[in-house]
Amino acid sequence: MNLINIKKIIFAVIVCVAILMTAYTVLQIFNKPNIKEINIPNIKDIEFTSSIDTSSNIDVSSNNINFDYQLIGYRSGETDFSVILKKGNKEFVVSSGDKLEGLYELVAVNEDEVIFSNKGKLYKIKNSVGK
């Protein structure tokens, strides 16, 4: 083959690639995204229920030797509450349903006391923050 035919073949390949890239670019310009509507329920429509058993057969102990935490802050509410506790030089932030040191689950927080549970026993801490 002579040099002119090789140049024509290379030019034809380059022109084909350019045409394909131009067509792809035009298709991308006219391609619109498919926007779908998302139905998010209103938080006020969701009903929260509590499954805490507060029957009288649960053993309540407030002065357990291992449960000597000091309450240094709290946030109370019907469904969302949290506390800040101190034991020695460690501080713990526990939210509703979380476990303190993997053992004691935070059950309730009110103006008078904070209640934790572990294996059917309730542990209460007197709330004297801000009083």
C-alpha cells in the first residue's frame, strides 16, 4: 500500500470516531433524568408505643454496689430522652434505649429520677440536677 491510502484509512477512522462522539454528546444533551416522587410520611402521623413492663414483681434496687453513677445532666421527653452520667473519672452519654457500659438500659427519665434496667431489675438514680 502506498502512503496516501494509509493516510485515507487513518483519516476515515478518525472521522468515524468523531461522528460517534458527536452523536453520543447530542444524545446526552437531550437525555432527561427520570425524577421519581418520594412519599415520605409525616413524623406526626407515626405513633410510638412503649413496651416497658413496670409491674410490681420487678425487683427495684437503688443502692447496688456496682451501680454508683452520678447524674450530671439530663434531657427528658415522652419518647426521646438522654442522660449524662459520671463514674469515677469517666463520663457517659446514654440515650433512650441505649445501654450504659453494655449492661444497663436507659428506661425512663423524669424530673425526680432516672431509671435503668438490667435482667429484670430496675436501678434508679435520684435526679438532683438543677435543684
